[in-house]
Amino acid sequence: MSPAPRTIAVLVRHGDYHQLPDTPSAHQPFPLTERGRDQADKAAWELGAMLEAEGWRLAETIDTSELLRAWQTAERLREGLANCWFPLRIENFGALAERGLGSAANLTLDQIVRAVEADPRCDALPANWKSSSHFRLPLPGAESLMEAGERVADHLESRMAALAAEVRDDTAKLFVGHGAAFRHAAYRLGVLAFDDIARLSMYHAASVYLERFPDGRWRHIGGHWKRRQTDEGHHD
């Protein structure tokens, strides 16, 4: 009996984008910079070369976060791959967004601290609140990094399980999203150790390859995580 086809999730963090200073929310509605567009174009070429070298088919739908920088990255990947290799289409998913800060979205760090201090129902924010995996701002609509990771992991698992049920050849599928949510999702899928979430990051518009096995296990098979600098912020 021949082995089941391999299914590989290709995780791509968006390219560099125009970002508000001192603003921890990752739900900023701004486009890629010129550098970010170049990063996405390079990623398309590198992914095409990987697909050709491995003999993988590429699933025709790119799943992307609804945030503009992710969609623009996906669009440049689509164009680059379509020009040389594959016709593709893009589908947007709220489930692939980065951690949301709810009613604090796109406030500055100082404004968030003052808003929480002004609310008698809230305790003071811990010093590491932006990077703590389990901390959720005590504000309406906010979520923790781990909750965002669980949301992304559920999306990856459901889409890749459906893909595995329909393909006959080794197949890769593109997901374009955000670094912190992808890392926390990788932890939820058993790919990263918990301590690696904070130790590692993702390069802009560079692919990380995760294989999903028929029994639901996942493993990292290619692409490099970025080693985070001690003074590096947590803007994803």
C-alpha cells in the first residue's frame, strides 16, 4: 500500500510595513513598505524554487489574515508564483489575525496604561504584559497571545485536515499571517516548546514549513525561525 501524500503548511509572516511608533496593537491598517514588497517578491521566488526542488504541488488557495499588510504579501506571492509556476487565488480569514487588544486597538502604550489605571475595576498592568503569552488586557474584546495562537492553530488544523482528505499528491498550502500568532500556534500544534515562543521570531516574508501527518501530529521540516534579540520588541 502506497504511503499517504504529504501535506505541508507554509507559514509566511507579512513583509515590513508602515507601523505607528510606540503602539503595541498589531491590528494597524497600514500597507507594506517598499522593503516589504521586495521581501514578498523574494519569498515568491524562493517558495517556487522549493516547490520545484521537492516536487510538491501547491494548493490553489492562499489563506491570509484580513489585515492589509498580510493580504498585500499574499497578493505579491500570488502574482510571483502565477507568473512562473501556479495560478492561485486568495481567501481572507479573520482567524489568522494577530492578537487583538480590543477597545485598546491602536492606542499608544502610554494611552493604554493610563486607560487601565483610570478604571477602578482593573489592577495595574504587569511590566511584561505585551509579551506575556497568557496575559489578556482587562478591556472589552482583548485576547491573550495564547488565545490568538489557539485560534490560528485551529484554523491550520482544520484547513490542513481537509486538504489531506482530498489530495493525491504531496501538497503544500500557503498561510500568510503574523509572527506572534504563528509562533503560539506552532506551540499549540506541538512544533515549538513554550520557552521557544519568546526566544524565537519570524523573518518578514520568509517561509517556515510545517508538515502535518495523517495522525494529526505536526513537525517543523524547513525554513528558519529568527532568533529574537533581547531588546527586540513584540510588534508582529
